[in-house]
Amino acid sequence: MRPFFIMWSGQAASLLGTSLVQFVLVWWLTLTTGSATVLAFATIAALIPQVLLTPLAGAFVDRHSRRAIMIVADTIAAAPIVPLMMLYYYGLIEVWHIYLAMFVRASASAFHWPAMEASTTMLVPKKHLARIGGLNQALYGASSVVAPPIGAVLFVTFPMYGLLAIDIVTASLAVSALAFIHIPQPVRQALTKDSGVLGDMLAGFRFLRVWKGALVLMFVAMLINFLISPAFGLLPILVAENFAGDAPMLAAMESVMGICTVLGGVILGAWGGSSRRVVTAVWSLAISGIATTIIGLAPLLVGPQPWNQYELTLGMVSVVGFLLALVNGCLMAILQATIPPDMQGRVFSLISSGAGAMMPLGYALAGPLADAFGVQFWFILSGVVTFATGLACVFMPSVMEIEKTPIQSRKTVAELAELVDTSSSDTDTE
């Protein structure tokens, strides 16, 4: 597994640099404009490529060298930083420059993520995939804990053009690490003939449509982004309005959640999950729904005192952060272990695109409902639905047996696609 850890170390450095730069850019926009609309457009600029490009990127990843794609994607993601540095240095920076840079960086990420996840399968034995999933969750949690305070200190210490140089350095480390390893390419069994990138992308859709277990797991990922992400995005309003809190109280809550995400990832990395990882995933999802619901019910459970509600919420936020690390780590390990390597780029991309599309929709619905009925109403709604979804998965054989009867049991994915095409033709004939 040495090549994997070389790749992982470089990508960890790149993630830290990206998180730092993202923080300082968002904070600069906040101080410069003071506009929520500006921040919303910045978020949209970062989300649009994930939704629109990722399905195409997955098909591209399955047809070409995943190592080369990651090298090019890391390079392109760092490229907009150079003109931004010059614009900051000469005092010519405009808000739309930031939008454009975020769009380009997100476009590169749309290709990088499926290439990275699909490469992991080729470098890591199946029995260790859950541990690697936990390690990745710990890394994401650590970056969310470490990047903001470091970014805040650097923001008041160095000029913007100096801060942005960090991203170039960390991207160079990621590219350098990839230059020294070999990532095997899977044998392309999924296609019996060259159908082109668009044909590959459509094959990914057909693959998910037939495999009900994976389709449900995709729905779970979409649900988390639609319900849970907006709920915890509303924490600042919950702290300020319901708990009469201040910035340190919010910072403490976000840091505790990040630390518990790291802890969950570390434990999963050491433990590897239960013998059936899907059991760990669905029950962790259900319990996280209960914890989220408790946050919304805090006034009924501990009374109207803001501090009591804050303490209960702090505890439940810790539980959710810990459990979602288990959910995400196990689900990714399941998909990596059961999806044929030559299909992973397409399937991962479709899941990422679907989940990414849900986040802005969730925020669009959560905002008005929270304004009308209170923030805690959204926590109750999202918690109940999340719990019900996790519990429903327990009674779905297609989900609970996904590791017992993996999709590789079919002779080839080409046969699966042919089966779908045949059934579609029969339906049309009828």
C-alpha cells in the first residue's frame, strides 16, 4: 500500500492548502462586500461544475489514465491562483475574479475526485477499504478544524498575494507525489465496443438504474446533502437567535463537530467497521437522525434556558459529526469494493453530481421554512426523515445484501448494459 500512502500524503497537503485558500477568499469577500448575496454566488460558482461536469468527468476517468487526470486537475486547480496573486498585488482585484477562480477550481475538482476514488480501489486491498474511508473522513474533518484558525492568523499577518501562494506550494507537493508512483489501469470489461464518452456516461446511468442497492445508497448520499447539510449550515442562526450566543460559542460548536468527525474517521480507520459494513452505515445514519431530531426538540427536553439548550445541542452535534464519518467512510468502502474498477469513475461521478445538486435545493427550502417556523423545525424535519431512511434501509434486502451479492457476480458489466438495453427495447415494443 506504499504507493497509495504516497498519493494520499500529497493529496492531504493539497487539501489543506485548498481549505486555507478557500477560507481566506471567503473571508475577504465577507469583509469587502458584507453581502450575503455575494457569498451565495460564490457558493453557486463552486457547485455548478460539480453538478454539470462530474457525470462527464466520470466517463472520462474510466477511459484515460487516472494518474494523469489527477496531475492535470491539480495543476489546473492551482493555475487561477497565479493571476489572482497578481491582481491582489497591483490592487486590481474584483469580486468576479474570485467567482471565476472558484469556478475553474471546482471544474478541476469535478475530474479529480472520481479519479482519486477510483485509483484508491486499484491501490488498496478490499479488506482495508473501510479503514481508508475512515482515514479520509478523518482528513476532511481535520482540515475543517485546522484550516479556519490557521487561515485567520495568516489573514491578519500576510498580504493576500502571499497567502494564495500556499495553494501553489501544496498543489506542487500533490503533483510531485503522483509523479513517483504507478497507478494500475483496470481492464475495460464494461464495454464490448468503443461507444465514446457519452455512451460511457449513459452506461453509468443504466448501471445504477438496474442495481437497486447502489441506487438506494445514492439516494442516501443525496438525502444527507439535502437535509443534514442545510441543517448544520443554519447553526450560526441557531446559536445567535435560539441560544443568545456569540462567535466563540459558534466556533466551539463547529470545532467540536470537526474534532468528532476526525475521531470517527480514526476509529473507523483502526476498526474497519463491522463484518458487514452496510450494517455500520445504516444504523449510524438512523442514530444520527435521532441526534439531529433531539437538537430540534431541545426546548421541550431541557426547558427554555438558552445555555441548557446549547449544551444539549453541543453534545448532539458531536454525535452527528462522529456518526456521519462512519456513514460516509463505510458507504464509500462498500461502493469501492462492489463496483467493477472500470465502472467506478462513472458511478462515483453520478453519485457526486446527484448529491451536489441536492445541497443548493436543500438550502433553498430550508431558508424559507426556518424563517417561517424556526431553525429547530428544520432540525426536527431533517432528523425524522434521516432516521426513517436509515431504518427503512434495514428492511431492504437490496441494501443489506449489497456486500453478499456484489455486482461483480455478473459476468461482465457489458452484459448488464445489454440486459438494460433489451428490457428497454421490450418496454418500447409493448
